[in-house]
Amino acid sequence: MAEGRVTQTGMREAHATVERLPQAMRMAFRAVAMRSAHRIGQNAARILTEKTHGTGDTAAAIRVREDAPSEQQFLVESKAPQGKPANLPIWLEYSTVKMSARSYMRPAREDEVPLYASGMQEAVERTAKAVGL
């Protein structure tokens, strides 16, 4: 009976590729999330400006900030400008008994959903290819 041997090559390289993948994906996903948050903020400001006839200060006060503990999330915040009631963004988004809603944050987020999904898909494909998968 003939004696057989099996030789494996490339396992070190394959292991190194797999080891690079999580960090590379985290960085790619973070970039997509950041771009998405900024688009939401810009779109929300535009929508609010179109729906209101004030000074534009509330739209200008929309900010994007990184959620420091996670380093993976970006928050789009709408705060009242100085000198305005703190609840003004909530009133605009959801209405009051004296004022109809002028939603701007929810429509901006809804508009972003397909862009975010396609951005994540592209990030997966691009990053997998970049690390050698």
C-alpha cells in the first residue's frame, strides 16, 4: 500500500487575512455611519428650512456628534438655539396643541435608509476585497 501525505500551504497568509478583517470592517462601517449621519443632518436642516419661515437658527443648530463610548455611532442632534425654548425641536417634529408638526428629523432619516444600506453593502464588498478575501 502506498503511503500518502497532504501538504497545506498558505495557512499563515489565510489566517493573517482573517485576522485583519474585523478591524478593517469596523473602520469601513464607521466611515459609512459618519457619512450617513452628516447627510441626515444636512437633509434635516434643509427640510426644516423649507417647512418653517423663521430665522433658520433651529436648522443651523442641527449637529452631528460621535458617540464616544462606542466609536461606531454618530448622533444627529437637534437642539434649540440659544434664547429659544428647549423643547422647540420636539414641538416642530411632533406638533403641539397650537401648532401642527413640521417633521424634519424622521423624514431625513427615512430618506437615508436606502443610501445607508447600499453604503454598508459596498463597504463589505470593498473591504473584503481589500483584505484579500
